Amino acid sequence: MATDTIVLGAGIVGISVALHLQKAGRSVLLVDRRGPGEETSYGNAGLIQREGVYPYGFPHDFGALLRYAMNNTIDAHYHWRAIPKLAPFLFSYWMHSRASQHEAIARKYATLIEHCVSEHDALAAESGATGLLRRKGWMKVFRTTAEQDARLAEAARWKRDFGLNFRPLDMPTLKSEEPHLDHDSLIGGLHWTDPVTVIDPLGLSKAYVARFEELGGKLALGDAATLTQQGAEWSVTLADGSTAKARDVVVALGPWADVLSRKLGYNLPLAVKRGYHMHYKAQGNAVLNHPVLDHERGYFLAPMQQGIRLTTGAEFADRDAAPSPVQLARAEPIARTLFPLGDRIDPEPWLGRRPATPDMMPIIGPAPKHKNLWFSFGHAHHGLTLAAVTGRMIAEMVTGQKVFVDPTPFAPARFG
């Protein structure tokens, strides 16, 4: 099978890359070991985070560090046996999260974030998927005045620096807009109004894939680890035993990208943040109108087509370690007091893996040591948010067009 470009990895990032390349006139083969959107892209909180100019950093205040050291929180958990391996990444992550460094990163990162909604809007419109998008934003709710004041002040700075829009929520407003929350435990909230939310992330992935195929793109099952280069041609072995060949290859393997990149001679500092979710019925006539973050407790509730999705924070562990959904077990009883969750819908908790870099920015661009090899991974918590932006950037690079966002800060070469 001969094609112009092979895209390895059919998560939302790889799907968006493949769709944009096909739109640009390239013949594209999208290869994965599973069906499109069935790994990490299935289990996110459904946010296209237009407000997310500051990527999620490592806390620096002593109180938070002490709390995490106890290893009993919802928003972070770690496997002791994984710490020695993760230590270099965590130290670099901590260093990049210092206030001055984090601010400098945000200035670069904002150049991606500012296009996240408009680029998804464009793909969703042509894919017939606008019905999966909601334009209500999302809310943080607070239990303490100190946290509310700090986060509202932070939001005001972000509005000043980046033009982001938000509303403070007093209790009468919060009660009006989310009448089924436990208002006795809350003192107010913050409503980010710019983000768009997705009520079925897997459905969005499938819609983009359908558009990709409609334009002539092809899907195949295959093993990315079989990728080899012979002269000016790349080849990969497919599940049916055939070989696919192409001039260009895009590696969009998310948390598995380093397996292939190491084989090709790259030592990229990629780590994995694992996370869990579970769907619930709502009790009686209870309705959750917006995605809601219980800020001080560290879990998220999102209304989805499947039910109310409860998602946890980050678990630092070996990528392929057995599931350990302790964060979900900690979050569920607290979430039940905030919103009247009913029975669990899923037979077991879902586990996903987020690919993360220590400087909190994705790796987007040409591989330094190989011609016609492109990297597109490391989006951490913002894979869905930045998928459409990344897809357009990679397509413009591969086809030699002017890239609509300066790709320099995200280049693989920044890691040597």
C-alpha cells in the first residue's frame, strides 16, 4: 500500500492531523492498534479549554507539597515504586513550574490556546458534529473564601493579560444556574465562559474520522513499532501482514510515543499522568447544567451523553501498571454530597494515560535527525483542547505552507 503520509496513532490528535493532511490534498493512512479515539481520547473531561493558557503546573507552596506527600488526595496520587524512574521528570517539571518560568511558558502556550475553539468549530462544522459541542463554559465551585478570592484574582490577571472572560458566581447566581448542587457546602464559584465543552468525546473523534474517510483517507490496524526507513521511504507493517509505505510519517502516539522515538534515537523527556473516570446516573430529576470542578477537593463532574462523568486528577505511575483507582474511590463519596449521583453506569473505572513533557508544552514539528518524520504528542491535559490546532500546524509543516502559529517553542529540537 503506497500513500503520501502515514499517521501513527488514532487518538484525537492523530485524527486531527490526518484530517487536515487529507484536506490539504495528501493521501493519508491512519494507523493504530485499536479503533479511533478508544484510548486516552475517550476518557477526558470534554473541555476545549480556551481559558487554559497556563498549563497545569507542579505546586510550589509548602502546604500543597505537604498534602501531596501524604499521598491521600484526589487530585494527585503516586506509586512509590515509580518515583525513582519519574524523579528526573518530576524535578524538571517542578523547576519549569516556578512562577517566572510558568509565566514565560504561558506566553508561548497562549498562541496555541487562542485558536483551540475556532479550529475545533471549523472541523466540527464540516464533520457534522456541532451538536456535540456546548457553549456554556465550565465552573469552579469553592468551599473557602481564601481559595475563591485567590482564584478570582488569578482570573482577573488572566483576563487582563490574555483577554479571557469569566464571571464571579455569588450564591444566588450559583443556586439559580446549578440548582441541584449542595449549596450549604459552597460559598461561590467562578464561571469560565469562553471554553466549549464536548458531551461525547468519542463521538467527536468518530465524526472527524468519518469526514477523513469521506475525503478519501484510509484507516488500518497496525503496529507502530514496525516503522522502518529505507532511503527516502518509510514503511510500517499492518495487521493483515501487508506493508504500508509513505514519504512522510507523523508520530502521534500519545503516551506510547517515546517507545518509538527511543527506537529511532531520540531521548525525549516524556512521562505519563494517568487518570480515571466513571459514569453515573443522576438521582430523580437532578440535572447538572455545566461541567463543575470541586476546586478544593480536586475532582470534576461533567454532563455527558453516557451520564455524569466523574474524573480524577493525575496519577504518577508506570504507564502500563495495573489500574489503581484509589482517587476515584476517594472522590465518589464527596461527589455524592455535592451532586445527587445515582448508580454507577460503567462496569469498572476507566483508566487513561496523558503524555506529558516537563515544560508542559507539546512536541510539535520535524524530528531533528530524520527527514520527513514529524512528531505530534505530549499534550498532557490538553489533547482534546489542542488537537485541531495541532492538526492544522502539522499539515502546514508537512505540505510546506506558512504555519499559522509559530511552531518554534514546541519544536522537538528544544530537547536537544
